Amino acid sequence: MSTLLALSLSATLAAAPVLTLDEALESARQQNLDLKIAQERFEQASLATRRAWAGYLPNITVGASITRNNVAAVIPAGPIAPVDITIQPLIQKGAQAEVRQAIIAPQLWAGIAASYKAVRLAELNTQTARRQVLFGVAQAYYGAAAQQEALRAQERLLELNQAREKDTQARFDAGTVTRVALLRAQLDRSRAEQDLVRAKNALAGLKLALGTLIQREPDFELAAPPEPTVPAQASPDELVNKALQERSDVQASEVGLKLSRINKTGVLLSYLPTLGVTGAYRIANAAGFTGQNETWAITFGASWTLFDGGLREANLSEASSRVREATVTQTLAQARVKEEVRRSKLDLENALANRAKAEEALELARESNRLTDVSFKAGVATYLEVADANTALTNAEVGFVSERLQASLAALRLLNSLGSFESGSVRKEAAALGAEPGAGAAPQPAPQPQQPAQEQPAQPQPAPQQ
């Protein structure tokens, strides 16, 4: 049964389409629901400019009416006029058109300028949302790829334990080993089968999470992801300066400060008068005293609010407070970026050191396992010593896979802190940052483990919030 399970898993993985990291990121850009919501919100925010200009562009209205009066009022021809003058017809018809245009409207000037800043702010916020979503996709991809590697290792480890059980059974039948050794071999095989089931379920869960992010059915196999490449030679100050220039959230704080200042200027401009012009044209079937059915008028109007009960003063105080708040917000955003970049670089250095130690421990465990296996075949070592060596090798394999994953995630976090993932792939973003190929990269995947893992690789952590 276990052999059929392993073969079915291998056949499923072999038949599944292969998904690369760049394809996953591109699918997220096109299909991720959070990004679609962010894009629609940006489209809504981009209408602010049109609404602002609507107050300054001409306003044209037309209308028509028809009225049935109870009586008609007509001045007969005589001393007043040589013809009858209809003051109120029985069926009264009329139409009018009116055009309004602001000429001097200082407050609207500030509103139009503020609308452009608001659109830019919405665009930067959308870029920040895109960066966080793509960062989360990359994390999920690396975690699922590591788990997929662990699953394949579990399949081979199960086959190895089955072979050991078969060999131990033959030795037991020949009377060269005790029943305890046979039971231990059977127990190792049973644990390997259970580990395979756990690894399969863990991979299915990670693929499901990744598929939800990219809106795709989790029926794919993951290609080995590229090594995250970061600027290895750059100093922390250089990385901080790069992040301050590239991060969309830092740019958004700067635009927010400019927007608050424009809004304050708009309050100050509300103290100035406004001037506008109105043109009206009317036509009716009642000529009135002028004797003309058509009339038109052009009106220039000015208004100046001298005192509004202190409302503008309150608005000015609020606007000044918002400017101070935006100034502090900008300073806080820059401070957070500096802390995030420096912390991410330290985390990467720690992760690389831990991965190097895990790789060294893995090599030692492999050599110990090899020597123990040779001694066992020569009849010098016992089966319990072989089992202990296998357990040590398994723990070393799992530890190396986990540390390698943590190193990749630490590199991704550093790239994210530098403003990557807003566009382009991991490789393209790293190249744009001036990274050296292979700098800070994780080593190539280790040779496959020889014994079943006792625990699962560390799961990817969620993307940090900005």
C-alpha cells in the first residue's frame, strides 16, 4: 500500500504543470483579488481631478416648461400697443438656457492642485499594496517549493526504509538478527509512511494558499525558485538611502505632506473674494410688456465673505494641525524604513550564518551515516547504531532545509524593505538594485536525504505590514 501511495504521488507531481516564480508573480499582478480591489480604488481616487475641475469649468443648464393657466390675460390693441399683447396665454410655453462660469475662485485653485496630489497619493498607495501582495506571493512560493522538496525526499526515504525492512526481514528469517531489529525496521517504515502523509498534506495546504493568492487551482508543481540576490557589498547606509528613494510608502508620506500644505493654502484663499459670470437666454410664447418672445442677460457677480462666524479660523487651525501631523508622519515613515532595512540586513546575516552551520552539520551527519552503514555491513555496528545515525542524518537534513528556507525568506524581506516587488520579478528587481550575481545567495539544493524527516520545514511568515 505504501509503495502504491509513493508511486501515485510521484505520478501526480510528474503530470502536474510546472509553475515558476516569475509566472506566479505575473499571475498575482493579473489575477490577485486584493490588487484588483486596490486598482479599482485607485480608479475611484483618480476621479478627484475631474471633480475639482468641474467647479471651475462652465456649467450649462437647459430647461423647458408648459403650463395650462385657468384664464388668459391679453391687453387689446389700443393706446398702449397697436396689436394685442399676450401677458398670460392660456397654454404657456417656455424654454431657457443658462451658463455659469467662475472667473476668479481662489479656493478652487487650491482644490484643483490638491486633486492632483490626491491622485498621486492613491497611485503610491496602490504600488505599496502591490509590493506587499507580491512579497507575500514570493514568500508562499519559496515555502511551498521547500515543502515540495521535502515531499520528494520523503518518497525516497520511504523506499529506503522499505528496502531496509525487507533486508532485515531476510536477516531475521536467516537468524542473523533479533526480532527487536525487525520491529525497529518496521517501526521506521511506519513512521516514514506517516511522515509522507504529513508532508503531502502540508504541501497541499501551501499550494492552496499560493493558488488563492494568484487565483489558480493548486494543481501545479513548483519549479526550483531562483536564489534571491541582494546587494552583498552595499553598506547599511547605502541600502537605507536606496530604500528612501525607491519605497512608495516613503514617497506617499512626502506627497501627503504636500497635500496637507495645499489644503491649508486653500483655507487661506477662502478669505479672498470670488467673481463669476452668468449668461441666460429665455424664449416663451408670452411676449410680455416688451413685446419680445426672446430675452437674454449677462450678469457679473462677486461675493466676499467677511465673517462666517469663525468657521474659516477653525478650518485654518485644523489645516495647520494636519500639516504638523503630516510632517511627523513623514519623519516616522523614514525612521521605520531605516529600521526595517537595517534589521532585515542583520536578519539575513544571521540566517546565512545559521545556514552555513546547518550545512556543516549535514556533511558531518552524512559522513557518520556512511561510516556506520559500512560498519553495519561488516558486522561491526549494530542496527540500533544504524538507526541512531539515520535519525541524526534526518534531523540534519530537515535542519538544513529549514535554514535554507529561512535564508531565502530573509533575503526576500531585505528586497522588500528596499522597495522591490512593486514591479518586475525577483531577478529583475535585484538587478535594478545593482546586485552582484550570486551575492548573498543560498547554496544549491543539497543532495537528497536518506532517511525520513521527523519534522517539517519552517513555514513562510506573513508579509510585514507597512
